[in-house]
Amino acid sequence: MLDGRAMSESALARAVAAFSRGEPVLVFDSDFREQETDLLWPATAATPEVMRQLRKDCGGLLFLAIGDDVGEMFGLPYLQDIHTHAALVAENPVLAALITDDLQYDTRSAFTLSLNHRDTFTGITDRDRALTTRRFGELAGEMTDASTEQAIVALGKEFRTPGHIPLCRESPGGLQTRQGHTELAVAIARLAGLAPCTIGAEMLQPEGDIALSVEDAREYAHEHGIPMLTGDDIMSALGIE
Amino acid sequence: MLDGRAMSESALARAVAAFSRGEPVLVFDSDFREQETDLLWPATAATPEVMRQLRKDCGGLLFLAIGDDVGEMFGLPYLQDIHTHAALVAENPVLAALITDDLQYDTRSAFTLSLNHRDTFTGITDRDRALTTRRFGELAGEMTDASTEQAIVALGKEFRTPGHIPLCRESPGGLQTRQGHTELAVAIARLAGLAPCTIGAEMLQPEGDIALSVEDAREYAHEHGIPMLTGDDIMSALGIE
């Protein structure tokens, strides 16, 4: 008989192996946070088919979660930080009025800049969103030994902002400091030995107006043969209480 | 026999009447631009059901198009402008690298700030996106006689940025200067006598990776009894060549 912990380790090993092969995983965060399940793929595995499955089966915002190290390498600032910059606020008072200081489940928004690959047309088709996502993931892997200056030049050569792929940057300290979907999404990429760049979307109820329940997400996982994990599974694997 | 122009005026009248009742319309921009059809509702008509139809039937980004006058009233800046602000670029060199100077169908991005209503939880459920959208549309109507200072205070009391509803601000001069989805979406709201705040999304192919063809969009319009217009219909009605 396997105990709960062993089951969870085995589920984790299967999920990590699938993710490392470019296959999807499902991650439910926690009953005590957003209570949402995300469908996730490595950014480098993004194809038009992947983007189509995300938009058709999930319903939430398609987002690209990136590791704090990737954000640092490319110098990608948090929107919350640049939109509260004193010089900008002085000229745009609405930025002070719209300040984020009241999130119900967190203290910080993870959003950084949104991007489009420069070779996209409208930016929103499956083809365009796949190109933006895949090339960002590939470039993050190619630039690991580059300087920040080189990485920024390479990024700007291929991408522009604003775009149709919102990026979410992992909190400094990762899951140790914030247990959000962004942190979970990049943690699974790292466990799979990939650059921490993960494309995903929140699963909403097909016929209801709230998030898909964890039971329905498990049913979807079973039907599609997709490994499903919880935030606790990932945190246990990393030795985080 | 009706000639093409009369047909088009009749179709326009039906679409405008439907929109003024809080019903949807479909707008195909042009063969010479993005070649995309958007499904649109007045922002004030946003309900969880409306958001669900948008995410399920469209596949593209859900966006809130606002009139240039509404953007001015609330002091909402274009992302392209604030993200190229000298003080910000000096501290975040990536902003210079990611500059938008190469759009294939336009010279400007319409994106302004993204918003969440402060009473939302995750911001992404149909319930949350409907609240953000509906209240923004209502507030725009309530604030028409207010000063910019009052409008900004009222906006900040209810909304925060960043959020899950990306806003697109009409170009100054509207359709006279830019014939984009944003300008078309707010033009139909004005024709219907509503505050120029329109929620919509781009229709993508259900089983393909590009935009829905205009023929398939017409089929969808027919099946769902939704009036469909082209950019030319709207521009003709406004006397714009």
C-alpha cells in the first residue's frame, strides 16, 4: 500500500516527466488561495494546437509565467512598480488612484510587460500567440550565459510591447515567498530541467461563471490523460512547508 | 429592389437598435486591415453570461474598447506612451528595446491600462470580468459632467491596475484617423446613444489557427440572430470615406 506522501511523489514524478517531454500538466493551487486549476505547457512546446487547447478548454487569461531569474536577465519590471514610478504618476495622476493595495489573496500582482513577437500580425491568433510564446521560451534558454545587455538586445530584436501575451514574473524567492500560480508554473518547469517559462491559462466552468471545481478539473485530467498536481505536491517535493 | 447602400443602411439601423437594447453585434473590420470579426456588447450590458459567450465563442483576447473622450476624462494613458517615458526607460533599458515601431497594419497600439474592479477576487472569472466591465461602463456614463479630478477619484475608488480586463483607447479623431477594432467598437456604441465603452473579443477559428473567416462569421451571425456589420458600413453611416 502506498501512503499519501508516496502517491504524491509518484504523481509528481509522472507530471515532471510529462512536462519535460513537452506535454501538459494541471496544477490546482490551494483551497486557501485562488482555488483555481491551471492547464500548463512548457513555453518551448507552444504550437498553434497548444494555444487552441488553452483558449478552448480553459477560458481564462492565457499567460506566460517566467522565473524571477528570467525576468532579471531580461530586466523585465513589474507593472505594479513601473506604474507607480514617481515621474509617471506626476504626469498621470490616475496611476496613483488605481494603485493595487487591496488584493484579497496576495499583496502583489505578478504582471510584467505583455509581449508580441515582431513577426506576428495581429498577435492574437493561435499561430501568433504560439510564435510569441515559443520564441520567448527558446530565447530564455539561449541567453542563460549572456549579459543583461546582450539579453535585452536579443529580446528587443524579436519582441515588442505592448502585446497579446501577458507575462507574469515569479516573485523573488519563488514558492518560499509567494505560492501563486506563477510560482507553481515555473517550479514545475525547473523540476523538469527546462528554462522556467511556462504558458498556461486558468480553467473556468464551461457552463458556470466561476472557476472550474477541483473535482471537475480532476475529471478533465482523467479524460485527457493529463497529470494533475496540487500546490502542496510541488511544495512538498521542494521541501517547502 | 434595395441597392447595396440601402441594404447596408438597413443592416446598420438594425444593429444599432440591437446594441442600444444591450444586445450583441458582430463587426468585421476590413479585407485591408486585420481581417478579423469581433463580437461586441455595450460594457453596461456585461453579465457573466455575456463574458462566457465571449470566451467560449470567440477565442481571442477579451478587451474593453473606450472612447478617446472617456480615456481623456479618466486620464488613462496609452501603454506605448508611458512605457517609453524617459525616466522609466533610463531605469528599465528593456523598454527601449521593446519599442513598438513595426506594426504591420498600423502605427500605434491602442492598449491603455488593464483594470480589475476592487471587489473582484481573482479577476478572471466570468463574474469578476463582468463586474469590472459593467461598472466601468456605468461609471463612464455617471461621470460625464464631472471634472477629470473627480472622475479619477471615482475610478480609483472602484478599480485597480494591473488587472484582467485590457482596455483599448480610441485614437484621437476616432475613425477619421484610425480604422481599428477599437474605433469601430466605440463608434457603434455612440451610434446607439450609449457611453462609448464596448466589451468584445476577436473571433478565431474553432478548429484552425487563424482568425475566423468573414464567411464563417456571417454563418455564426445568422445562427445566433446577431446583426453583422463591416467597417465600411459604419464609416459610410458616419460619412467617412
